[in-house]
Amino acid sequence: MSRRLQVPENIWITGAGSGIGEAVSRALLEQGHRLILTGRRREPLEAIQAVAPDRVTVAPADTTDQQQLGSIAPRLESHGDLNMAILNAGTCEYLEVSHYSSDVIANNLHTNMTGTARCLDIALPALRRTRAKGCPATLVIVSSSAWWFPFGRAEGYGASKAALSYFAYALRADLAAEGIDVVVVSPGFVKTPLTDRNDFPMPFLVTADDAARRIVNGLARGRHDIAFPKRFTWTLRLLGALPRGIIDRMAAAMARKSNT
């Protein structure tokens, strides 16, 4: 039986100011957990803190900035031993191949992959101190299901999430001996300020509150992989299992339709 979230825990959440991060923060607060919230802007974090001032620590920082992360490291244990880190901060920039720019690729990788990796500089030592006391410690990395199929314009975003998922699964193998759980979250389309900018249909779109409920429930049940909504993620898995030639033709056809 899972020991996660069964009693009030101390949890660090990045990207907590909006979207999935904000919804997960509010859902965990409702369950009585104690949170350390990180985002680039202080105001949205303080709005969440106002719900339960005694159980929320605001720790603004840019997750790609090592110096800023280092400055908030002591606050990760402001409520006691850190039980869980939910690394959710990310971005999504699409590439218009007719105006190719490697900056789009770099921006996605810098925020989604490098930013998450930098968070481990301060999260992993804190989680190790928790495990040394015999308490459960969990690392949650929010990736995406987008990289399972080669969508046009998503070269940068998909590549960054593919790298992030590989990073998470390799960490799972390396940290297994220490007893630190690594959970990979792979959402489909979730209505957030980022997806509000999308100019294409988003099948099986779910709300941020729905996404938060699925993530929190999956964590409480002890799952190591949380992917949703099932109709979308299973469709992508099946498409990704097709022969390469069929995948290439389908992806090219979808790209032409999108560009048109």
C-alpha cells in the first residue's frame, strides 16, 4: 500500500503560479499538506498562500537560474523534512519551419529540461535527508505525452519532453537503491495559459482542475507513471507503435493540414 499523501506532507512545487502547478497546489492544500511554492512571479504564489498562510511558503525563483535556486534551498525544509518535489515548471514554443530558428529549440530545452535538472541540485539533497530518517521521499517530474508522436511544429517542445522523460526514467533506475520514488506525469492537452495560445484543435482537452485531481489521485495510489486522459494517451501509444513509414506519412499529412 502506498505511503504517499496519507498524512500531511511537506511538498515543493515548481511552476506553481498558474496552470497545472496552481491547480495541484490548491488540491494539495485542501488535503492539509504543507507547500513550498516556486514560480517566476510572486503575486500568484501569494494568492495561493492566502488560502492557508500557515501551511504555504512562497519561494519565487526562475528554475533555470542556479543562483536563484540556491537562494531558496533552505526554504524547501521550512515546514520540516521535504517529502515530495513536484517539478512542473515548463514552457511550450512552436517552430515555424519556414522561418527556422534554433532559438526555439534552445528555449524549450533550457526551460523544460535544463530547468528541471537544476531543480535537482537543491531537491535531491533535501529528499536524501528525508530518506536517511526512514521517511518516504518522492520526486515527481511533469513531462508530456506529446513526444510519443512526431507532431509538426513541435520539434522543440517534443524534443525537450522526450529528453525530460528519459532523464526521469534514468533517475528512477539510479535512485531505486536509495528508496527515492520517481514518478513521471505525462498529460495530454490541459487548458492552461500556455495551451490557450494554441491555434489548432486539442482533442480530449481537460481542465487544470481535472488534471490536478488525476495527478494527486495517482500519487496517492502509489503510481509511478501517470498519463491522462486515457483515450488520448492510448491513441498516441498505438500510433507510435505503427511501422516507421506509416508514422512518417501520417505526421507529414497532419503537418500539411496544420500549415494550411
